Amino acid sequence: MRLSKYFLPLLKENPKEAEIASHRLMLRAAIIRQQAAGIYAWLPLGKRVLDKICTIIREEQDRAGAQEILMPTIQSADLWRESGRYEDYGKEMLRLADRQKREMLYGPTNEEMITDIFRSFVRSYKSLPLNLYQIQWKFRDEIRPRFGVMRSREFLMKDAYSFDSDEEGMRASYHRMFVSYLRIFARLGVPAIPMRADTGPIGGDLSHEFIILAETGESAVFCDKKYLSLPVPPANIDFADDKKLRHIVRQWTELYAATEEMHLETGAWAALPAGDRLAARGIEVGHIFSFGAKYSAPMGAVITGADGKNTPVLMGSYGIGPSRLVAAIIEASHDEQGIIWPRAIAPFSVGLITMKTGDKAGDALAESLYAELQQAGFDCLFDDSAERAGAKFAAMDLIGLPVQLIIGPRAAAQGEVEVKLRASGRREVLSAAAAVNFIKSFFA
Ligand code: ATP
Ligand code: MG
């Protein structure tokens, strides 16, 4: 993509309303634009990041056996009366009436609707386990929307729902999603730590929040430092091997990890050697929860078991917030100059800059590198504008592409280009061919 044709309305000034780095950088780098309180438009650069995150989530959810569907954002109030949540949900729910004065709502979550879909088709344990997921916009009229898309009113959610006929199956479904989440966050380039979450009146141990560590996180978190070096299950992990998955989950849950709501200063935390204790702040980016028959019982989603008995199907739900993730990743990965995208989700892999537009050798080298990179399958943002070099450097650092190729007139005359890594700041002058090879191995 040529910057001269790209819609990238960068902001020069720091927006006054932005209190934290990610919000500031997302506005300045033209990733989002606020349209109303807690409601944002995604601009081209941001849409690319959001799509890359969703692609990774899809690949890993599919790998774990989940199947993608798409449910509507607008739901009928009657469905929510069946579960009893229509009254309970309170003011976070955006309620509306259609022209026939039917009560409708913009979905804050989809347990009721998925239970309705399930009960209308599935009757037998033989059709289970089943896991259906979607990536869809949600609306919650948060009392204090803040920090941009970190806590917005409209936000994107990946929500998966599992169905099983017995406890053991429900546990296995939970483990599959747990392991899938470990892989998702590792691939995104920001490891998230699973922390025991409150299960409320349902009880049990099948609820975890996935937390990204960042200074501006809303919650204080406490965990064993060993989490930072635990191995993540490989791509060829067998999602049909329940025993293996159980073992991985045990490994990832036996170490101490708790958000402030669940944290106890005594016991396991106190027993940890001081050097192993990590007290930090964290951002919740995912939440998985098995809740058994909570919705299926009142809504009559009943299946016939192998023994011929009818029982409510046992369910779990598994959320990730891709739009919040964009902000959380920036919180965890930025510096004074701007964003530092992990390479898997960077909007473009390479930023190409000519220092002096109009210089014949420089322009020719840039054009040939641009063509070659595109042919090799790399998305490249080519700053072909006539801006001065300093402004181009600042813009590239702000938008945080992993690799920058900088072409100055002197080096260009020798067929050379400067390669700069955004994360480390490392710079090296290479021949054009060596630079392309470097990029190939960097992203391999
Ligand atoms: P929180 O405690 O932060 O309000 P939650 O417990 O209400 O989150 P869930 O209902 O578990 O969140 O939703 C699943 C995921 O959706 C969360 O882990 C988060 O990534 C995302 N999410 C929830 N609320 C918001 C929001 N207001 N803005 C952006 N993302 C959100
Ligand atoms: Mg909430």
C-alpha cells in the first residue's frame, strides 16, 4: 500500500480525553475514531489489526473443534424472560422497541440465544459434544466507558458455547477451550495468564480469566513468576486426547495466580519464595466458565442420555474481546515513540521509507523493493510522500510496524538500505537482496 493513497489520518497532538497510552496511541495512529461515548469506528489501520486477531482466534477455535456461526445482534426480550435475566441484567442492557412495540434488545451476550438454537435441533447425547462460536458485536451500556476500546459500550466479542451430556464431558470441553486460549494468546504475541475466577452460586473450579500484564490494568493481580516461562502447547496438539489436555490444564492451574477479587495474602501466596512472587496489574482479555444447567434447565434444553433419561444439557461459555485486545496489546507493547506491534498482528509487516523523494536512485530502489516484497507476500506500507525524513520516521515509529526499510540517497547509490527493527531499535545497512532475505527469515 502506498501511503499517498492510504487513509491514515494521523493526529499530531495528544488527544486530551485519552488517559492511558493505548487510547492515546490508537487515536493518534488513526486506528479508531470515537463516534459517541464508548462507541468507535475502526479506521483502515485498525481494521487490519482487528482482522488479524480474529483470524488467529478462528484458526485456533476451529483447531479445537469449535464451529463458527453468526447470531444476530438484536434479540427478543422474550428469550431473556425464559432464563430470568431480562429483569436481572439491569441498565447495562440496551433495550429497544420495534414498530410493532415488541420488546427487543441489543445482545450483551448470547447464552439465551445459543440455548434456543441448541434446543430446537439437538435431542440426543449422540450429537455431543458440540461447541459453537461466533465473533460478533456486543453492546453493554457500561456505567463508565473509558480508555477507548478497552472498556467501550459497543465491543467485539468472540463467544463460544459448549454442550455436553455429563460432567466429565463438560470438563473435557472446558479443557479444550483452555488449551485453545493458551495457543491464541501465545500466537498473538502477548502471553496471557489464566487466573481462577469467581464462579458465584454455581461453584466449582471451572472458571478462569485470561490476564495480560500491563501497568494500567484495571485489576491488581498476583501470580507465580514461573507462569512467564511455561511451555505453550504446540500446533499439533491432539484436541481429542482428553488426558493430555487435562495434564496441560493442571500444569497451567497448579501455580498460584489470582486477581484481587480472589487473592488471599495467606496460604499459597505467602508460601511462595519472595523471588517467585509477581504482583502486578492486569487486563482481562478472556473469560471461560462452565455453568452446567444454568440456562438449559429453565429454558428446557434437554437431551436424552445413553441410559434413556432426560436431563438438561451442560454448558460452558468462552469469551475473548478482540477489540479490547488491540488496546491491551498496545498497553503491553509500546514506548515513547508509539506502538510496537507483535509481528503476527501488525497491520503491515514492513514500512518502507524514502528519505528524499525525487532522488532517482532512492526512488528506483524503493519501487523495486516494494514490488519484490509484495511479490514475496509481505504487506508493505510504502511512505512515498514528499514529507521531510524526520516526519516520516516519527510516523513509522508511531504506527509501530515491526520492520522499517529506510532508503537514503547515499546508500541507495550503492544499492543499500537501512533495516530498522521497531522493537529493539536495532539498525543495520544491508544490500537490497540481503534486506529481503532478512525480512523473509524475520517473519518465517
Ligand atoms: P469486565 O469484568 O472487564 O467488565 P466481563 O467479565 O464483563 O469483563 P465477559 O462477560 O466475560 O466480560 O466478556 C468476555 C470478554 O469480552 C472479556 O474478557 C473482555 O475481553 C470483553 N469485554 C467485556 N466487556 C467489555 C467492554 N465493555 N469493552 C470491551 N471489551 C469487553
Ligand atoms: Mg463487565
